[in-house]
Amino acid sequence: MTFVAVSKPPMDQLQAVGTSATLVMASRGGRPVLTSGELTRTARAGSIDDATSFLASLTSGKYGAATPATRLSGALPMGITLSFRVTDPSSADVPHRRFAAIDLWRVASPAGGAEQLEVGLVIQDVPDNGARSSEHDEATDANTGGARETSQGDRDQFVFQQETAILNRPLGQGTDRSAVVLPFRLDGRTLVAVIEVSPGSHDPFHELVVTDTLRTVNRSAPQTQPLAASDGELAGLHAALRSLDRPGSSRPALVFVAVQTGAHVCEDLTLVADEATLVRLSKAVRAKAGSGTSLNKESLGFAMEVAAFDAMNDQLAAGKLAPELAAVLTLRAGEAGRHPDALSEVLRGATSTADLDSRLVAQNYIFLEDNSPASRVRAFDWLKERGRSPGGYDPLASSKIRRAALEKALAAPARPVQPGGGS
């Protein structure tokens, strides 16, 4: 995502948002869903052939005075909203901040066709409904940086509103390039955004970005603990398991059961997996849960974790693991999650979630002695995040120093493993 503010935006090169928006929502007044936007009414959006050339034309002065380009990057796993926001710093002293944002969300096609990209254009500002004169607008904008302060008598009429317009774009196999003109002014210039969405790759930096995105989502989500196994809850688990075969129900049902049973790996996988992986995971969970009336939450949670690891490990061994799933494995299994044989060894013979966690710690300890510095660093970082790294160990030190630190750590009393691999 690259933002540039220009004084004369390229309105004629793009289409009006009103012709393609699937939904327009507002946060004030009695009309949460609008037939057309007030803040987003003059927005423009459309495809572009060459992002580099388009950005060069914006910053070259072709469209008037321009701010320097600001480029931001992020990962876009399935089921996660990626938001890019620009806030007006001059509105810091008013009750609400002026801001514009672009939210991106990947949507799997239920018919097996091309994925869809939902683009949300979000603006929080004071709508200009024509009740004031243009001279008054210009004067107040000049004095407040666009915050549009009003007199006490006008405050009920002119209040901040947040408005969102949603657009849909099909995603092909290559890079999708589009541009958006947001009717949001900064220092007298209009904000323009260039969006480039590329397929995931196994480039180490890309995997790091995806892993960091999932880690951020995990940390920001409420840390829900499994509830005590009441009759009502068991009935809810049974109902959720029965709904796994219904189209469109597998993802929410799996998330519900994973949260209730503490199956954090399965929860992460469910949130970002494609439809084919979801189908396989649902069948595996149903098979392991069985059809009996007795249902043990602990064993069900363990079965879900094993099913999730199995599904990802098979794809890893076949060289067909999507980058977002590779990020889940790295986040939850450390360096062991990058090696099919090592992960298979962890899963083989595991009897419970606690045993599975202990085996992952042991396997990452083995990688602390690996010949690859990168493997040692990843294993050490994973252990450190869980409070299990050996004291005095440096993954980039000499083999003699590393060995001494490991021997000392292995001789010390064992510490408990954080359930579910931590977050």
C-alpha cells in the first residue's frame, strides 16, 4: 500500500465508487446502511496496469503539489483484515481524530473460482452536507487543518461521522494492482492510494511478515480459557461437530470447538486455511471425535491439535504448504514446524496436549545443535518466547560455548511448558 497526497487527484482515470460499492455504512444517524455515501461519495477506484509508472506520475508534479510517497507492507492471510490508516495530525486536539483507512480482506470463492478481495474505504470526518457556505468551509479548514470546528449552535448539525464503502475485486494468479482516490484532505491535498496484492511466497522475509501478523492477531484476541465441561457445553460441542458437514459452517464450527477445547493450533489453522484444507480438517476432526455420546474435552482438544498438525505437515512434505500455513507451523512448532520428519517424530506417540508441547520443546532443543545458524536462531527464538531457552546460550556462538550452555540447561530442573505453544 502506497499513499500519496496530491492537489489535483487523477479523478478521470478511475471509476466512481458508487457504481461498484456493494455496501455503504455509516456510524451516526438513523441510517446505518446508506444508498450512497456522504464522505465516500466522490471516491474513485479502479485497476491500473503499472503501479510504478502510476506512482511516478503522482509524485512528479503531473497532478499538482504532492507529498512524498509512503509505502507500507503487510501480510493478508485468509480470514484476517489488514488495515492501513492515515490520521490527520492536526486534529489531535478535537474530540475525534480525522482519518482515512483502507481495509483488505481475502474471501475464498465457494464455487472454487477466483478468490475475491474485499476493499473497505473508511473515512472519519465531518460530512459536508451543503448547509454551510464554501467561504465558511475554507476559513474553518484553514484554521483547524480540516477538523471543521463549529459554533455551539451548529454542533448538533455538524458532528463526526465514520463511513465505510465496500468494494469487491477478483484476485487472479498474479499481482493485482489498483488505485483509490479517497476524498480525504491533508494540508490541502487529496489522498491517493496504490494497492498491490501479490501471491504469497516462501521467501524468508515474507514468511517472517506472515508469522508476525498471526502473532499480532493472537496477542490482540481475547485469551479465552476452556470452560468447565457442563452438560450444556457438551451439547454445544456435539451440535458444532454435527454442523461440520454443512457448507459454510465448518470454519465457525471448528473455531468454536477449538476455543472451547483449548486447541490453539487448530484455531489458528482454521482462521487462515483455504476451503480444501478446511474440508480435510473437518473430516479428520469428525472421525477422531466419533459418534458416541461420551465426549471428553481434553481428548477432543488433543485430537484437534494432532489433526491440524497432520494436515499441515502432509502439505509441507509435499512442498505444497501455503505461506500462511507455514507461518502457523513456525509460530506453533518452532523450527520443528519447518521439517516434516521432525514434526512427524513429535506427533508419533504423543498422548496428550501437554505431551505434545513437551515433545515440541525437546525437538527444538535438538535444533539448537543444528549446523545451520538460521535453524538454531529460529529454534532459540521459539523457546525464548515460551520461557524455555537455555540460559547463557547464544545460537551464533562457537560450538563449544553452545554445547556448554546446553549441558548446563539440561542438567537443571525442568520448567513447565506453556499450554498450546503460547501466543
